[in-house]
Amino acid sequence: MINKFKKLDWGILVLLLLFMCISTMIVHSATSYDPRYASYDTKTVIFYCIGFGVVLLVSLIDYRLLLKGWYIWYAIGLLSLVLVFFLAKEINGARSWFEFGGLQFQPAEMVKIVLIIGIAFLMGRRQGEPLLLTNDVLPVALYAFIPFMLVMMQPDLGNAIIYLIIVLGMLWIGNVKYSHVLVGLSVVVGCILVFGILFNTYNAQIKTYLTEHEKLHWYQRINGFMNPGNASEKEVYQATKAKIAIGSGGLAGDGYLKGDSKNKAFISYPYSDSIFVVVGEEFGFQGSAVLLLLYFLLIYRMILIAFQCYDKRGSFMIIGIVSMFVFQIFENIGMMIGLMPITGITLPFVSYGGTSLLLNMLCIGLVFSIKVHQEKYELDT
């Protein structure tokens, strides 16, 4: 066991400690003006302490045991997504969360790991050879399509998109043929163009339909992003206030805990989905750049571990995790500065939230497991 701990990536552990300090500080600032969330900073520390335990525990488990039981995890993941429709309470227009006492659990977050494990197993059968359309690409697409549709029905657009990003990232590193990439990109671009045209053509009808089915927030988010000039004030309120708050920080920021009565107080969920607004307002461009640098170092260290893998399946798993992190970072920050539509995606390792943080720490534990057990894999082959 001691030898395994010695093989951990201590650079990543130091980065996680830095993220814990940053997250606690920012969550404290984001909730300091509202007594309802007074304990969120303390809970963040507790979640991180549990998370470090998860990292160490998972790193001791041979990741190949998880790969062997991929179909079991898949069945459990699908069952949890189905049970959400019957047992979960509706929050913000979506049924996505189980509640146990005062704790909440989101199955869609767990299914990200399930997808990564299953796709790594399916693609690993090719041992790095070019993926075949019927034998490899289509089974992977079908494997991801079922949970994708279940999450879309909740509805949870943010996590559904992350599923697609995970699939695309893993297929790319799995040596998919360029002709298949071209066909896939053509289909995606075509769907986006058709959606945009239909949305603008039948804008009024879509608004009426979603209003009748109590899903108006979907229309507001999409219309606010696609037609900001013609959207109502309510539809662009979050995006506008976020850009004002970030812009007000300037180069060096307003200063920590000095923005309580300013712009961040008008942002929804400044401790969670919109936490980058607090970073931008209080620490400015410099603080935001430092945060992005830490993310870069984290991703860089994980990619190095993927390159050092003897087992292709281990590399695929790490790339799936990297794809998930990169997109979440890009989407969360992008939606706060107007580059991406607003979705319910948290900023990894910074936003408040037990489920998302523990999932992210579990991912780091898997990366460590792959690194720790590479020597054993080499001896077994």
C-alpha cells in the first residue's frame, strides 16, 4: 500500500489543495451577504476532506476491475436515471436530484463515469487499431445514446452535452477514421444549423408550447443566446449581469469580500454555476488567469499520465475525464462572458456542490489508479 501511495502524482494533489483553498474562499465570499448559505464554505471543506479520502481509496483499486464490470455499472446508471422520473422532486423545472435527508444526489453526474468506463472497455478491444464504424463507433454511440436521451428528458441539457463531449473526445483519441470524423461533424453542424433556422422561424410557436408545458426557462436561455438583440430583459438578465460583474473587476479586481453590495449580489447561484463571476469581480483578469493556469497544469499532468500508460484502456479513460473537465471549464466560463448559452454546469473543483465535487475527486482517483497500476500491468502482459 505504501508503494502505491508513493506512485501518486503529488503535483496533482498540490493542485487539489490549492483548489480547495480557492473554492472555500470564493464560496465564502459568494454567500457572505446571504445568511441562508452561511455554512456553505464549511461544507465545502468537509466535501473536500471526504473527496481526498475518495481519491486515496479509489487509487488503491485496480481500475481493470471496474472495466470488467462495465455492464453492471451501466445497468445501475440507467436504473438510477429511470428512477429519477418517479422518485425525484422537481427543482428549477427539472427532475434530476434524489434527496436523502438534507443531502442531494444527481445520478446524471455519476453516469459520466459510467460512460467513460464502458466506452474505454469497448474501444480497448481494438488495441489502438483504427476504429471500425459498425463494430466500434456505432456500439459506442448506442451505448451513450440511451443515457443521453434519459437525461434530456429530465431535462438536463448541460449534462447531456457533456455526454456527447466525452464520446467525441474518446473516439478521437481512440483512432477514429477521418472519414467518420468528417461525416460526424457534418451531421452535428447540419443539426445545429437546422435547429437555429427552425427556432427562429417558429419562435412564437415554440415559446407558446414551452410556456404551456412550464418549460419557458428553456426558451429564455436559448433565445437570450441566439437573439440577444431581440430578447426580453429577463431572457438576457443573467448573461448581462454576469458580464457587467466580470468587467467591473478590471485587471486586478475590486478586492476579496469587497463586492458584497455590488454586481455579484444580482447574479443567480453565485456560489455554484455562476461562481466565476465572483472570481472575475473580486480578483479581476489576473486572478482569473491564475485560475485558468491551475486548470491547465491539472489537465497537463493528467495527459502526461495518459501518455505513459501501457494499457490503451487506461489512456482512453483519462482522455474521457480530460474531455469532461475541459468542456465544463470552457462552458462554465464561456456562458459567463457570453460565448456559450447558459446551462446548469458547475466550474470543476471551485463551484459549491457535494455531488459534482465528489465525482470530480473520484475521477482523479481513477487517474491515480491507472498510474499506480501501470507497472503491474506491464508485468502481467
